[in-house]
Amino acid sequence: MKAVRLLPVLLALTASLPAAVVWAGVGEGQELYDAYCQLCHGGLGEGLTMGKPLTDSSARNLADQELIAVITNGRSGTGMAAWGSSLSETEILDVAGYIRVLQGGTGLSGIDSASVASNDPEVLAGEQLFNGEAACATCHSYREQGGSVGPALDGITSRLDNDGLLQALSEPSASIVDGYQAKIVVQQDGTEIRGRYRNDSDLAVQIQSADGRRWVTYFKARVASVSDAEESLMPATFNGLDAAQQQSLLAFLKSL
């Protein structure tokens, strides 16, 4: 069954609903979905080789704002692209609403405007920098996506004022968040492993892999040494950005 055949049914379904219930344009959402999404996710969201199903329990269980965030920002470490720079905020809402219909719903049930991605050009530029050239998303997460080597950055301005945020970016070793300190393991052949650690005991220490996906156990009797790292794992990438890039990145972080 082709996805396009669903449109008359979907329009008839949504026509009887109060305007406040359906936030996104289902018809517009289907057109956008067919143009950009079905190649990877299938015409009915069934999933294909290049993209996961959009009708399984994990996709259904995403809150509306989480679904919008995935479409807007993509997902680090997967093939899911970020559409925030290609589609408008309204178009993203339309696509998200149509995905809800594919899941058997009636569209987006309600969106907190504060949770929707910003359409400020400077914020969008900072987000693109965060996920791209600056590679911040390799280690840090926001809106439940990104890496886990560094702290999640949602609500960062509730924890750091402007000066504190600037220092965290330009002097990352000045103050390291508890739980994100690093250790250095030197193996018998001289190979050095440096990473975030946990479960440090007399027998062993676990070091997080560089991609953040697993923890590796090193037995202290089998390595040359284990020591505390004085420097943060975070590089001072911010200092290598030009002034406009720095302002964009700051604007994005302040928007979280």
C-alpha cells in the first residue's frame, strides 16, 4: 500500500478534530515525509535498511518534543541527519505530526513552545557548529542525544552564569564536574589510555571508551601504572574558533 493513498483518509480523520488538537499540517507533513524521509524509513514508517522503524515502541514512546528534537538535530552516531537547517520550524512540526499519524495517532497533541528548536539564525548556526566542526556532540548531549563522555548540557545556564560558561569553554581544566574526572592508565607496553573513570578499587579501574559506548576494565596488577589526570578530557576547541563562531556557540548553549 502506497503512503500517498493514506492522504484522503488522514484528511478526513483530522477534519473532524478540534484545531487545537492537531498542531501540524498532516497533508503538508506527508508531502515532506515522502520527499525526505521515506527513502530511509519507508513509506509507512515501517523502516528500511538505512533507517529504523518509526512505528515501533521506541519511536511511539518518544515525547512530542523529543521527536521534534530528533528531526531537528539528528542523532549522533547514527545515520539520522539533522533537518533543522533545511526545514523550517513549521515544516518540522508538520513532519512530526505526520509521523504520529503513521503511529496511529492524530498528530501532535500539544507542544511547549519553549521546547521547540529555536529559529534564531545565531542559535541555529551555533547548533550546527556544536554538531559539526566543533564536534561538541561527540562528548556532550542535549535533548537526550549526543555523547556521554562529558556532562549533559540541557539547562546549562541554570548551573553556570555567563562568566562560568565562558571559563568552562575556554579553560576546561579550571573546574571539572564531579563524575567526569579522568585517569591515565599506562599499559606494560607503554600504551597510554586516558579517559573518564568509575569503580576505582585496589584491584581495578574502569575507563570509558573514547566513543563513550562502553567501559573497559583494567586490572592494576597487569598495567604499569594508574594515575589521576590533572587536565580535563575536554579540549579547548572554543579558543580556536573565530569571534562569530564563539558567539554562535554561546547563543546555542544559552538556548538549552
